[in-house]
Amino acid sequence: MSPRVAVVTGASRGIGHHIAVALEAAGYAVERGSAAVADVTEPAAVERWVAGILRSHDRVDLLVNNAGVIDDEVPLHESDPDQWWRTMEVNVRGPYLMTRALMPHLVASGGGRVINVNSGSATHPGQVASAYNASETALARVTGSTHEAGRPYGVRAFDLAPGVVRTDMTASMQSHVGRTQWTSPREVTDLVLALADGRLDAWSGRLVRAGHDTPQSLARKAAQGLDEADRTITLVTWGEDDPLR
């Protein structure tokens, strides 16, 4: 049998690099994406890259949408419109285009998996870097839609918040100046491998967080049962009499 094939965007450095290395060690053939390989915000570039992947492999089993950027840590009214929108494009349009291009091939492989590297910032507004928070919330909706569309075909989709791993991006952020506690890359890659091999399929359409969750803790919680809204971004109503229930 040919090896399982994983596609990882933004894999030239940081979290993406750690994920790609861990997948290769687990026996995956890994196609690494970077800005030099393909601009994930451009449909034609994505299609060319995917076509090249399929010329090299007869299947795709896993897509890890890791490529992402953050805007300047300033309030919304001080933000640069072009940078703000570019953050949305990379963090939302990129995963959308990659998932759209590879979904038929994940289905053809018998039901693959999509892991979107997201953030806890998806769950709340931000005083600064508003595009980053907005894009991560939107990415969670892309994950949910991938879950809903892919479920009849055995495709699963997950939001993975990596915590705060020491990378070039996090080291440059004012919000992490003086930080002494970091999420280890191993905590991230352990979750990636567990999501990829199907052990945690009960968490499809939901968010998991490295540094707090482990494959073991998530498996235990899933065995106890998950409510429909657990680890999803949903409207919190004011009670039984709220008409939006």
C-alpha cells in the first residue's frame, strides 16, 4: 500500500514545520506548502499545487491548514485596511481554497481529515489585532461547514488551537513579551497525530487546544458524551424565554 499523504501549508517554519516533521516520522508522505510553493489565497496557484501533488501521489488523506498571519497589535481604528484584509485573506480564504480543492480527493481516499490550525482568539473579540480575531472566528465556521459537508462522505474537520508555541510570530508579539510558559511543539503534534489517525473523530466540527487537551483526555471526554455545542462557537441565549433559542 502507498503511504498516507498529508498536505501541510505554511510548513517551512514554526508550527507547520513541527507538524510536517511529526507526520513524516509517523509514516506519512508530506507535501509541504510555503509562500515559495503556492500562494494559498490565489485559486490558480492552489489548483496548480494540488495538481502537482496528485501527479506525485494517488491519494490525499490529510490536509493541515497551518499558514496564517497576524495584523499589527493596534486597535481597530488604528489598523491599516490593506493589512487587515490581507490577514483575513490568508487566514480564511487560504484554508477555504485548499479545502475546496482537496475535498474531492479526501472523499476519494475513503474519508480524510482536515485540521485547521486556529486559535483561542476565535472565541472572543480582541482589543488589538482585530483582523486576527475576526479571521480565526471565521475559520471556525469554515471548519464547521467542512464537517457538515464532509460528514456524509466520511470526511472529518477539526479546529486545533496550538496554545502559545515559541515561534517567530509569537516572539514578535507585544502580548507575549515576558512570557515564561510556552506550549511545547510535542503537545501540538501529539494532537495532530491523534486527530489524523481517527482516534478523535468524535471531535469533528469542534475546537481542541494543545497545552490543555491531550489525546487521552479528549478520548475520555468523548466516551462520556459530548453535547451538541461543546467546544463550538455558538450564540449564548439569555434563557428559556429567548426567542433565538
